[in-house]
Amino acid sequence: MNRGMEVHSAVEIQYHDAGVAAVSARFEELGWRQTPMGELSLRRRFDPTVRMDVFEVKLDDEYLMSSLFTVAERELARLGLARTAGTELDVVVGGLGLGYTAWEALTDGRVRSLTVIEFSEAVIDWHERELLPDTAGLATEARVGLRCADFFAAAAGGEGFDPDRPGRKFDAILLDIDHSPRHVLHRPHAAFYTPDGLRQLSAHLGAGGTFAMWSDDPPDAEFVSALSAVFRDVAAERVFFDNPLTQGRSSATIYLATRA
């Protein structure tokens, strides 16, 4: 979920340069909730570089995501579904965040149902209250089901992602929760990124189903090896995007894999 520490360092510099009075006029905390992983907050600020409101999510003092940088989140859905065969797709999104991955998935007319697994009730509440203009309406879209649950526990358990239909299989699972396989938000998540953890996940995919995952780090050979022990046609694609705060380019990695 982290969108690049160099990005947010630049943001903090802007805050300090602007001065306290200017910051208070340009900044608003829209939501806050204490969670088992820390204090989760949604903030809106006016960014003078791009001259627009920017929405950001923080966990304690760590930035998780920003509406300034949504290319990789959208590409997660686009690339994942592009390699998924079928005409009536049932899709899982792990991690709701600002909603860009789920929103992009809905642009694929083949998606019949979209089950979004989000750990924090606060994040679901933000969408139900339509605090995020770019993805307003996501919570009420007929194809979308928002479920407050631990994605990693659901992936490891036999019940799976749909408690009303235990053992239900999906055509694609799109994951964007941890920063990367090596930089997790919560220590227990680390077990997921092993062959055993990925094998448990694969049980929730139908034959030929797709697993796609966002990472803030460059391609990780060890994780590619773990994926290859469970899936076929494994790829790690770099996604590059313009960074208006650094005046340069940033990147993320989308991992793609197919269940045999």
C-alpha cells in the first residue's frame, strides 16, 4: 500500500515550507480510527504542485496511499483481468484502500461479482459515506460486496472469501495490502508470501484463475520463485508513472500468476 517514501518526504517538505497557518487552511482529517495495527486516518489536503485536492491514508506516521498515484492500483486490475479467461467473472480484491483497484475492475464488463475484503471497518465506512470523490458510488454498485475481514486469514482458511458459500472458487484474486512481500504491515502476514501460504490461496481459485498482486518494491526473485512453486506463467511487471512531487518517475511491481 505504500506509494513511495520519496513521494511523501516531498509532501512533508511542502508542509513545512508553507507554514502552520497555510497548512491548517489546506488540510483536513476526514476520518480516524484506532485499529489493531495502529491509528488509521484519511486526510484531504490541497497540493500546490498539482493544484488539486489530494486524499491520503496513513497508518500511524506511515503513508499507505495517495490519490496522486493511482496508475499501479489501476494496472493491478487491468493486467490481472487481461490474463483471466471467461465471460462471467467472480473477482476478489484484497484491500479496499481508496478504491481504485476495485473501481478499475468494474470497467471490465465481464466482471459479474466483485468481493472486496477489507480489514478495517473505517475504510469501508469512508466509502459508504462517499468521502472519496473519484470512487464515489463503489459501495452501492450492484456487483460489489464489501466484506470486513482479514484477507490473509480468509486465504488460509477453508471457509474462504465468501462465508455464505464456504469453499467458493473465484476467477481472479487481486491483492494490494502490504507494501511488498518483504515489507508487511503486520508481522503475521509474512507467512502468506511463502509457497505454503500461496498454495492455500490457490485453493480459492478455479482452474486457470489469476492471482495478481501489487508491490512497492522492484521485482523480488525470491518471491517469484515462491509463486513459481505453486502457479504457472508467473511474471513480475514493472509499472512506471510520473511523480509530480519529485518531477521524476516512480514505479511499482505487479506480480501475475495463473493457477494450473
